[in-house]
Amino acid sequence: MRIILDFDKTTSRLSGNPYGKEVYHSQVEDKYTDYSEPLTLVFPNHIKKVAFSFVQGFFTDLVSKIGYEGIENNIKIEAGDQKIVDEIISRIE
């Protein structure tokens, strides 16, 4: 499954635990229900920075449902810049 996350085009930075949770609940939760299925999350090219607080909020429910190992094995992150991917992955752990 591939989910292209949708953010306002004027947004270049994502931050805030509550905002991360809101995005997860509104854009991912109802679509990704088979946790054994691989999931690719695509962050749009205009996103240039993702704060720890956003990542923490966004991944809280996934960690509780599939654990860190499940995320490592089943979740792939794509973004316009590999630096963003690396930031997100390092902040999940």
C-alpha cells in the first residue's frame, strides 16, 4: 500500500505532536488496517523539515500496534530529499 500524504503547498516544515497525530488519524489510520502489509508513506517534495514532535505524534499509534520492529520491517518512507527520510527514520527510534 502506498499513501501520499497531503499537506498545504505553503507548508515546508512539519512540527507538533498533536498535528502528527491528526495527520495520522485523518490520512492513514482508516486506509492502513492490515499491519502485515507493507506500507509506503510519501512525504511531498515541498516538505523540507520534519520535527521530532511531529514524528512522535504521527507514529505513536503505529508503534503501539506493530512495534518498532514492525515499522522497521513494513514501513517505507519516501520524500523529495533523502535527508528528510533519514530524519524521520532516526526520530522514530
